[in-house]
Amino acid sequence: MDTINLTPKTIVMNDGTVYIPSGRVARLITHWSDISEDVCYACYEGCVNVPYPKEGVRYITSKVVAQTLKRSDVLSAATDHPNVIRGTAGRVISVPSLQAW
């Protein structure tokens, strides 16, 4: 199975597997409301830079892109999993798995 990282960050797995950014970043198309009393609303229209499904290929995206698309081939790093390894400042060092939505 080929895995393509559509995030701008390197994804490191607890087992040592590393997914380097592909240079293509999946993003949501976002429209913003006016700001009123320090609050605005985001409306998501769709995604860009996510290829159509392809046999034998899966894609790593941000959590919000994966949650929006809800495709079995679009995953995110399981950064909320209890087995995440974090540095002293709490920053994620590695994740135990990818997460399906």
C-alpha cells in the first residue's frame, strides 16, 4: 500500500516509519463570516489537493480534512491516541497509527 502525505509536516510513527510531505498540501476551502463581538464563523465548501481514490493508495491529511471527506483512503495522524509519544513540551514526537474517519 502506498501512503502519500498531503500535510506540510513529516509524520513519524511509533514503529519508526516516516512519511515525508509530498509537497502537495490538502486544504479545506473556507469562507469566513464577518467578525462580530470577536467571533466569526467558518463555512467549509470542499477540499483542494486531494486526489481521487486510487487502488492501493492512501492519503494522510489534517484531521479536519479527513473528517470532512470521510473517505476510507483519507487518514490523519492519530495525535489524540493514548499511545502518542510526546516531548517534554508536550509536542507530538510520534503517533502509534493513522486514523480513519
